[in-house]
Amino acid sequence: MKLDQWMSEFYGMQWYRLDSLDDSRLCKEEGLYELRLSSDDFSGIIEAQKNGFSLVESFIEFETNVEPNNDEYEGIRLMNKSDHTFISTLNEQSMCQNEGYRTRFNNPLYFDESACRKYYGAAITNNINDPNVLTAVVEMGREVVGFFMLKINNQQTCKGLMTGVIPKARGKKLHIKMQQFLINHIGHPFTLINTTQLSNFAVIKNHIRSRRSLSKIEHIFYKKVQ
């Protein structure tokens, strides 16, 4: 079991990450305890529930071998500082104000209404300031209508972080085009990791159509000790 210093300071409470279910016997101090289990760990899931853990979110992960192409993408460019407000606002609308999309950070059993905005606002700022994160935006006319963030883990792997497109620009596969734009910018083949909520059927369908390989399904459990 490890103390997550950043999350503890960010939310003003001790935040622990359990390495395994065996650590559940250590959940005695006041704080929030996070446990992640594979979807096929049936005995672990049952044991977690017996020990007072609640399921708060489920993720599905895909891995794909990608490479640059020679396509040009009109209206897509790397972000600049003036795009920060748009990206942050759109992400908050998508992650925190969308009634059809719930995350663990707007679960009223663990957080107040401001927690989701606080977390994703900080996440956008931290990623924008991270030299290993590339962010593309797409314009229609002179209006910025979407963004895509990609993190370079190492020479062999990158991870898709966040993306969003305003409602009137959806259905044009802009997130796929922005992703390929960033792949072209990196300029060499690598393994791309994409993760989304298990309930996000539209995105999962797109991954399946793109013939991406399913690599992991994971459940996140929380336990709050007061």
C-alpha cells in the first residue's frame, strides 16, 4: 500500500493506493483507499465487496501498432497558449457536466460537486505543461472545435489521454484525424494505448472498427474510512 502524495494534497485527505487485496487489512487509518482489479479476478471482486469497497469506475484498454502516413489534415495543428481555456472548458463540459457520462470524481458518495471540475481542470493544466504531452486542436473556419492529447511514454509507446469535440462538429471522425496528425508529428511507428470507460459504447465501437487489440479491462474500487 502506498500513499499518493499528489492526490492527498490535492483533495486534502490521505489517499492510498493498494497494491493488492491483501493490503485491505491495512485500511484502518482515516482516508480514501483505491484498489484496482482485473475484470476476470472474480474472487478478488467478491472479497473487495466483503471488505467494504465499492465499484466506482471500469475501464477498457486497447493497444494498437501505429505508424505515420502521408495524409494532410486541413485545420489541424498543435495547440498554442490561447487554446488552453477552450480545452479546459470543453473537457469540463464533457467530463463533469454531461449527464450521460459519469466518472469516479463526480460520485456523490466520495466527492462534492466541485471535485470533478477541480480534478479535470488540474489534469488539463498539468498535461499542457508536460513536455512529454502533445496536444492537437482542430479548427472549422476560424473556430477551434476539438482537441486531442497524446503522451509519449517512451520511444516504443504512447498513450491517448483526453479528447473532446464540440457537439456541432461531432460525427466527422475528428478525434481520429487529430490522433493521426500527432502520430505523423512523432514520425515513427509505436504502440498506442487508448483507454476509455467500459460504458462508453461509442468510443469502444470506434476502437473495434479500427481493429485495435483489447489489452485490459479493469475495475476501480474505493473505500472511505472516517
